[in-house]
Amino acid sequence: MAAKILANLIIMGSGIMARAVVQAYRQALANAAKSGVAQETVQNAVRRGSKTMTEQEARQILGVTEESTWEEIAKKYDNLFENNAKNGSFYLQSKVHRAKECLEPLYQPKDQGTAG
């Protein structure tokens, strides 16, 4: 008899707990929607997922300024790329490469186009 009562209490208690968790989750979603947290989280995820690198970020990675010549940028790129190839990380090496790719169009002559 005691085992049956104990089993009923456990089942009833777990049902109450499950309903409370679901209700709390719904309330949290409603609060997030009201305060705009959900939209902000989605926007941050979209920004983080973006593959494009800004010119400023590229210059920071390579350690160059806006006044730097293409030769200086190429020198910095070669140095950083080689150092990371020898004993660095592939991630940093790819960041260095992307930074050079980002800055390359800014230093190409304006009249250079595709040959056709």
C-alpha cells in the first residue's frame, strides 16, 4: 500500500514539475519577445556568421595603416603568413590571407580590368 502511494506521489509530482517547466519556458519566450532580446540574438548570430572582413579589421590583422604602401602590406603579409605556416595556426594563417584579399582591390590600378 505504501509503495502504491509513493508511486502516485512521484508520478503526480513529476507531472506538476513538467507543467511548471513548460509554463516557465513559455513565459521566458514571451518576456524575450517583449524586450527584443530574441531579435537581438538573431541579429548577433547573423553578424557573427558574416564571412566578409572590413577594411579596418584587415588593416589590424596585418598591422598596417591607411598610409601604408602595397609593398609594405605585401611584406607584412609574407612575414605573418610564413610564421603561421611554420609554427602557427591554420586559422590565423587564413585570417592573414583574407586580410590581404580584402585590401588587394584597394591598391589595384583603377584602369586595370578584365581582358576581353
